[in-house]
Amino acid sequence: MSTSSLSSPLEMALANINSKFRSRIIKLYLELKRRYAEATFDLSFDAAGLSAGKFCEAMLRFSQNELTGIYIPFGTSSVNFFL
């Protein structure tokens, strides 16, 4: 997704974010939004929770990169903050 082809308001709002993070964040946000809208507070609600976790992991990695210049690569397990 290049900056010249930004089409949605969401893409335009996130235009200053590096494309490797922007595309993943947008994809996961839209997935989360769709799953939450489809949830009937039974098993499908668990799918929304899983999507929320994936979105949070993408935001963690983006934040790591912005704050330190390095981040846990996508596809690698992140740190367990509860241990």
C-alpha cells in the first residue's frame, strides 16, 4: 500500500505510519470491527477477542519501533507481560 494510493479515511489518517505497520494495523482493525459486529456474545465473541489480541500485538510492535527503533518481528512470539 503506497502513500499515493491511499483511498479510505482510515488509510489517510494513518498515512504517516510506515507501510509495513499501516497495512497490518488497518487489516487487523477491520477484521476486529467485522468480528465484533458479527458477535452474538457466544462462541463468535471469542473470535472478536482473538482479533483484539492480534490488533494489540501489532500496536505493541509499532510502539516498540517508534520508541526504540527496534521491534519484535511479526511472526515471532511477543513477551509475556504477566510473568
